[in-house]
Amino acid sequence: MEKWMQVLTEKIPNQQLISDLAGRYSYSFDASFGEHLPDLVVQAKNREEVVHVLKVANDYHIPVYPRGQGTCLSGGPLPVHGGIVLDLSQWPQEIDVQVEDLTVSVSPSVRTAGINEEAEKHGLMYPPDPSSAHVATIGGNLAENSGGPRGLKYGVTKDYVLGLELVTPEGEIIRTGGQTIKNVTGFDLTKLIVGSEGTLGVITEATLKLVPKPLGKQTMMIEFMNLRTAGAAISHTLTSGILPAKIEMMDQACIAAVENFRPSGLPKDAAAIIIVELDGHPETLKVEIEMLQKIMRKIGATGMTIPTTEKEADDIWFARKQVSPAIAKIKPTKVSEDATVPRSKIPDMMDRLQEIKDKYSLELVVFGHAGDGNLHPNILCDKADAAEMKRVEKAVQEIFEAAVDLGGTLSGEHGIGTMKAPFMEYELGAAGLDMMKRIKESWDPNGIMNPGKIFPEKGQKLVLTDG
Amino acid sequence: MEKWMQVLTEKIPNQQLISDLAGRYSYSFDASFGEHLPDLVVQAKNREEVVHVLKVANDYHIPVYPRGQGTCLSGGPLPVHGGIVLDLSQWPQEIDVQVEDLTVSVSPSVRTAGINEEAEKHGLMYPPDPSSAHVATIGGNLAENSGGPRGLKYGVTKDYVLGLELVTPEGEIIRTGGQTIKNVTGFDLTKLIVGSEGTLGVITEATLKLVPKPLGKQTMMIEFMNLRTAGAAISHTLTSGILPAKIEMMDQACIAAVENFRPSGLPKDAAAIIIVELDGHPETLKVEIEMLQKIMRKIGATGMTIPTTEKEADDIWFARKQVSPAIAKIKPTKVSEDATVPRSKIPDMMDRLQEIKDKYSLELVVFGHAGDGNLHPNILCDKADAAEMKRVEKAVQEIFEAAVDLGGTLSGEHGIGTMKAPFMEYELGAAGLDMMKRIKESWDPNGIMNPGKIFPEKGQKLVLTDG
């Protein structure tokens, strides 16, 4: 056994260590691409164990890859340089709601959906709702600054983090922010750490902001003859004084995929649909739903569905949730992107995506959180088909370029990880990327925290073929 | 003329340079304490001039102190080590609203209130509303992450910044974030820079998020027999499902000061009042105002005023705005703090403040944004009275300690600057402060950007006497 492993394992209970091949293999992938075998897996259950692991790793310059439930779509937890996978999902789940402060303290292993369930017991809400909320841990959500449909009205994970406890790459425990809504005491380390993809340390506790739970909600599904009109309908809605909680979009290919996968009564003949959820006081909802109908008629919607029961509304949202599994059935490999553009550029981005689809003759479908410009173009392909994957790689690159050219960004909510690292300089410029690197190097001089993520390695290119 | 000054002035139009004593003197103070004379004032009007100033300053290791309108309450723009004051208030004012994107691009010199005025023309709103909004520039608001009454419902400046253009301490231009609501491309430099008090570079442009303007608003003033009940009323309101846009509080001393300064019909016999503003759809407002009345009756409010006209409401908010000028008349010197505590700790903080007031027999009054725990304890004193000022210094220190002990923070919205720097380690701990310093040093190796702010200098103590 190597020296570092010996020193590390001394202070960690044996049943929290995984060193056999089968065990390590199950930590070699996430929901994105590539397989990378770690040398050791540590299931940390308290901050002292995290401190120990980081101090040893820092002393011996061993890479550390923090991991929650591995639902990441951008390779965040992949141990691309081997070393240690630090599994935080087995940490005891602690949720402590401070009702009068409208805050909640959580351990990193808590399921994201569990936070909202707990909040609702007190008439409160934790708004961030990534699709993986029922599986993913808050630790992973914090590392990636996860979004979700409700981001349109309520913002993303970062907007709800008041304070953090972090173990630094050198094994020091620091507390950032606090329990107050307002805090301008020095640099905002809290918002720097949230979304840093585990490259600046390991989050061991978080204090999150809660909001009063809206008294009511109302769903509406609208059909369109083409994607551009759907895009325009979204812009008109958002400048009408109405701010829906969610505006989701599905193109014809997604609708067809869902109906073939699990028929849900979606309008198969529509070129696109948008699904809106309004929330707030019931009196307001009545007024807003009427305004919305007027807007949609005016812009040329070809159909509208306004569910009158919760069951009917749930069915529509269930159909939306089926998109990912449904399109995954089309072909063996699914390349999921989340390039994001300013809202007004959604129609242009739709056109660019159509061009890219035709140019490389690929199965490309589009859905996503259109209300905030956060689209999810997905390419369905077969990673066994090397020629096709080369075309996919080119297409993905052009999708990133299109987003940035339109004033958008590489990633709205999935993160950079390994997949988008090669394109960072294209968006940020050399000087911008350099200022990020300076922070990374000043916090992690030995480069042990999640190396190989965010920052492109020399000559790194997008590769969608495994290994 | 010194060499650096010679090199610097070569590329800056003469009329944008101020080197005479009278001119420099007018840049030697802000709205806080202390006077510090700069060696030179440069009124920069474009990014190239900022780049030139910073490159020269960095080459010759000359301190640079960016400044807007100098309304800062924590010493942000004070040139404590001499050098250059970089005045950005003369920069041409540019406001460009992108209506469909719900965003606005601004130059650093734009008046904060001007942004909201422009947004309202399109049915939109820029929520942050610091009391100085009609004078202060957005550049200063960004540097200090300014708050304001509406912070309760809408958050603070940082919550509305999507992207920045920054000139780094070494004179490189970088762009952070962008125009999209969602962006997880690398570290969040945008939110790191906002609130960094000009220590990480000079902001030359910002893209801000706008929201739909609420369709209506309703004010309510409630009277209480004691401060604790007022505090409890706030907690009850916020856990009732109602989230007011503002909840402001004034204690008896503030009420008396306002009525003596400019009679506004405030209830002189009340121990405390809270002023609430609800906003949203008119139908919702009707329902919420009734709920609020029930809550206040139940908790033992001694009086309620519900204005029925906009004029009546404006009069109440005008009275609130009179507090600062009114209390300034009580004694020659006003020490304004903004220690912030978790909402549930407001009553405890009230008690601590009362104890401190008695212990040091000082004129201490309390008002502020009680809804988010952001209180403004103000001490009225006379800086000519050295003995009294020593007691004030002790009292201020105990106020900071009380806030931190109650799980709060040194500053909710005013910033650290020079005044609170000595207390940073008390709140952050040595390791936490060290991680902030690492960022500062990696971005500004020569320490030229706003030196003497945020980070305590060796042996630095709070001193409230000038010079």
C-alpha cells in the first residue's frame, strides 16, 4: 500500500473505505461522459474526517474528487486523475429549519427535494428545483450552483445560500457568510464557493434562505405552429408584468419522443409547446391567467390547455419530466447541453440549432427552461459510431459558439466540469480566465481539489468517446 | 513633479486632473469619518483612461482610490494612504434598457435612482433603493453592494448584477458574467467583485437585471408600546405567508427627533413604530392588508394607520427619510452603524443596544430595515469631546460584538471600509480572513487598489477622531 494511503486510512473507519476494483468502479462515472477509476474511495461522515483526508492529500499531492449522488451532467465528480473520491452522500442527514429566521441549516448529504419538503411543513419553500432534486444531494447542488424550472422567478441555488462551512484544500475549516439576509463583511466567499465545482474546498454545512410558500399555483400549456412564435410568446409574457414561476418549452421531436415513450396526451401536431406555471395569491392567479390567454391568442397560439384540477396539472408536468428518459430511448447515447442565451435571442438560437442539426445530419432535439434562455439542446447518437461522434463533437462546439456569439454562455446550470473546459477561454478571454486561475492557485497551491475541472488542461479538446 | 505623476498626466486631459490643495481637499472625506488628502485627483471619463491610470499606478506602486459621489458611510473612497483618487462621477452617463431581456447596461457614473426611473418607462423596476439613491452612483453601489428598504423582498445590489466590465489592478480589461439570468461558467467573479469595495479593480460597466414593476402598493404604519413587541410583530408577519417589500422601524427617540425637526404627524407617544409597504397585484394587497391587521391586533399593536391615498403614504415614507437628517441635529457628530442580526434575534439585539446605551451614557437611537434584521443604531455625540468619543468607540465595539454573538454580522449594507476593518477577524476568524487576503494578493500583487480598506492593518484600532 502506498504511503499516503496508509497515513490516510489510519484515521478513517475501515467500513468507510472502498479500495476493491468493483467498489471503485461504481465511482468511476457520473451522468455525463467518460470513466475514470479512483485509487481509493472515502465515505466521509463528519468534518474531522474531511479535514484529515484533505490534509493528507495536500501533504502527498493526491487529487481529491468530492461526490454526492453523481447525477452531475458535466463531469464534476469524475476522478480524471485518479486519487481519492470523497463520497459525502453517506454523511448523516441533518436539516434544521429556523422558522422565524426563514432559514435552514443542512448537512451536505441532504437530498435537495427533502429541504423543500421540510420547509413546506412550516409554510415555507426552498425554491431551487433541479430535475434531479429527488436524488441529488444539496452538496452537489451547491458545488454546481444547480438551477431548475423555478429559476425563472426564484433564481438558482446561489441565490439561497447565506452561509457555508468549508474545509479548505489545506484542511482548514472556515465559515463564510452567516444567517443574515444582508451581509457585506469582506469578500463574498459564499457566492465564490457556490458553483466552483469542488475546486476550492469541500462544503461541510450550509445555511439556506427560505421564502414563504405561495398560496396557490396554476398551470397552462400553449401550442405553437413554429419555434420562433413560441420564443416570441415567452418574451411578450415576461414584458407584460407577469413573472411566472416556470416557463418550459418542448419542440416537436421531444413531444413525439414522450408520446412514444409514455403517452401523456401532448399535442403531437404542435411544432412546439410551452408549459407555464404561475404561483401566488389565488385572486392574482385568476387575473394573470386571463392576461396570459389574451397574450397567447394575440401572438397566434394554435391551442391552449388550462387544467382545472391539480391532477390534470401534475400530468402535464409529469410529461415534461419524461423528456429526458424518453429521448434517451431514441438512440444509445445522449449528449445533453445547456447553452444559455439572453431571452430576446431565443428565436435566433432556435434557428442556429436547426442549422447545426442539418449541417451535421444529427438527431438534435430542444427543450428546457426557455423563460430564462436556458435551453437544453440534446443530441441523440451512438458512441460506438466513431464517425458520428466526430460530427457530434463539431456540433457541440458550434452550439457553444452560437450561444456565446448571441451574448450567452456555455452553461446556464449544468456546470463546466470536463466537457466544457476546452471552451472557457472562448467565452472569458485569456485575462478573465487568468483571474479565475489566480484564485484557484492562491487557495489550492498544490492543485489537489478536483483537478481537471473548469480550467482547460494544455491542449485539451472536447472528446465524447470514453476512456 | 514626481515621475509617476508626470507619466500619468501625459495621457489624461488637463481639465480632468485636480492637483491644487482646495480641489484635492474636496476629495479628502466621505459621509463617514476622517480626512485624508490625495496627491492627485483624476476624473476618468472612459475605460482607456482607467487602464492608463492603473497601469501607471501599478508600475510605480501608487495607491488608487476609486470614488463615485462620496456618500459612503464606511470610508470606502477615503485616500487613507494618499496617492490617486479616481473620480468616476464625471464619466458620461449611459443607460441602455434591453426590454425583452429584462436587463439594463449602465456606465459607473449613472445615478442609482436614474436606473429605476428609466426602467419604469418600460413597466420594469430596478429594486435596490439605498437612501442615497438620488445622489449616489451605481459604481459606488456596486463596490459596496448597497442595500435599502426593498432589500427585504427584493434583495440587494448583488442580486441584480448579471455582468461587469472591470479594469484589473494591473490594468487589464476583463468581462465577467454576461446578459443571461443563469450562468455557471467558472468562478462567479461578478459576485466576488460586487461588494469588494474597490479593492479588486475598477468597475467600468455593468449589466443589471430588471423585474416587472408591481401593479400596486399599500403602506401601513403600526404603533407599539415597546421595542420587543415591534420585533415580534415583524417575525409573525414574515412567517404568515406575507412578504412585504419593506418593513422599517423607528424607536421613540427617532420619532421625537423627526417631529422636532419637521413635524410629520408621527405618533410621539409610541415606543416604536414599524412602517410596512406591501406591493403586488391590487387584489392580493386587499387580502394581505386584512391579514396584516389581524396579526398586529393579535400581537398587541396600540395603533394602526392605513393611508388611503398615495399622498398620505408618501408623507409616511417622507417622515422615515427624515430620520437621518433629524437625528443629526441632536448633536454635532453622528456615528451610524448597520450591524445586522438574524430576524429572530431583533428583540435580543434591542435589549443589548439599550444596555450599551446606559452603560456608556450615550445618545443612542435605533431605526432601520428591521424586516431583514438590518438595524441602524446611531450614536449622537460631539467629536470635539475626546472623553465622550472614547466612550463611543467602546460602545461601537460592543455593538459589533453583540451582533456577531447573536449570529449576525458587522455590516448588513454599509461595508467595512476603514471603520470596521479592526473587527474583521472577530467575525471571520484568522483562516477566513486569510482566504480573503489570498484573493486580494493574487489579483493586486502591488496592493494599489484601495489599500487600507476591508483588511485590518497591523495593530489597527477603531478611531473616530479626525486626521
